Amino acid sequence: MNRDDIKRLIEGLVEGRIDQQQALEQLSGYEELGFARLDVQREQRTGVAEVIFAPGKTFDQLRKLISSSLEAHGKVLVSRLDQDWGDQLCGEFDVTRYDPLSRTLRTPYPGAAKLPLIAVVSAGTSDQSVAEEAAAVLEHLGHRVERIFDVGVAGIHRLLHVIDSLRQARALIVVAGMEGALPSVVAGLVNRPVVAVPTSVGYGASFGGVAALLGMLNSCAGGVGVVNIDNGFGAALLAHRIAPE
């Protein structure tokens, strides 16, 4: 915690807005929830508050984590959340919004986006959910986002028509399945860092995204970093750190 955080903590105790147990939890760096320890100081350490990964958690656990995150930070981001629960949780926390394509629940960024423009590029419509996960995380963090979808190498003229838009971005996230060729092509056209995201889209020999992953790791073009298969979230955080304010 920095000096401002400690000052706010003391003021909260004096004014009765928080009790001694809450103060101790904040000083310890996490909030004890019984089933989890919410890392309330992660934003101070890394610049990004803890994000809640939904799979494997019960509805009640998610509800408690969302409530605690909102209380600690005034904001929340949940990833990989199915729509039934997303809709129910939005009904309970009216400051949140759920997007079924990106499968994220989040509080909208307050005001106009102020961080640098990042382009999120996808090869095909089947890659769009992973691309939207990346875009949703970037918008939650306060980035301006340019979505450029369905410009895969099977019809490369579509990509050539949007080169000017690609070159306006501070960094690019490029999402592709099948053989994973699109990040190499994009990196050969721009002078910005490219974060490549392989997806599990493809036929049998794609091995659930492994073929795209290996293709991206073997990119002939320079300036390409690769994250794990279907990891739009990880791509967004990497691009965020590459393109700071």
C-alpha cells in the first residue's frame, strides 16, 4: 500500500466506514473469504486489479467475489462466465454489464477511454469470441479499441483494405486459428508490436490450436509475441503493458 492508501484506510476507520477486521484485511494484502483470498493489493503492485476467472467456481462464490471486488476497488471484471449466470449476476449487481460473446461481466470504464489505441484483429468469425475477450479486457482497463474482424489470409485483400487502420494502433492483438498465419502477415506490414493469439478453431490436424500456436511461434516476421491458445485475456494484459499511457 502507498501513503495515499494508508491515509484513506485511517480516515475510513475514524469515520466508521470500515471496521477493524476490514482494515486488517487491507493491511494484510488480501481479503479472506473462506474459499478464496481476494488479492486487494494486486492493482497497487501490477497496475491491474485481480480478475475473477469464472470456471470451477459456484454461483455463490462468484457473487461473493464480485461483491468484495466492488467494495475494494469500485470495479470488477469476470472472465469466461456463461450467460445464464452472467444475466443473473447483472441483475444482482446493477453497476455491471454482461457480454455473451466475450463471456465477460464487468463494470464499464468511467468516462471516455484515455489509454492508447490498440487494434484487435481476427482472422475469421469463428475467432471472434476470443478477440472480443481481448477487446473487453482492454476497454475495462481504459484503452481505445479498434476491432478489425474477418480479415484472414484466405482472402488477404480484406486485410490490405484496412492497413491504414492497423498502422494507427500503438499495439495489435491478432487472433487466428487454422494454420495461424495472420499474425506473421500483419507484423510484416506494421512497425508496432504484435501479440498473437492462437485459437482452437480448425479441423483435426489443427490439434485444438496447437498447429496455430506452433505457426505463430515460428513466425518469420519480427516483433511477434505469442500467448496461449484462446487466451484473449492474457493477450490484452500483455498489450496493455506494451502500450502504457
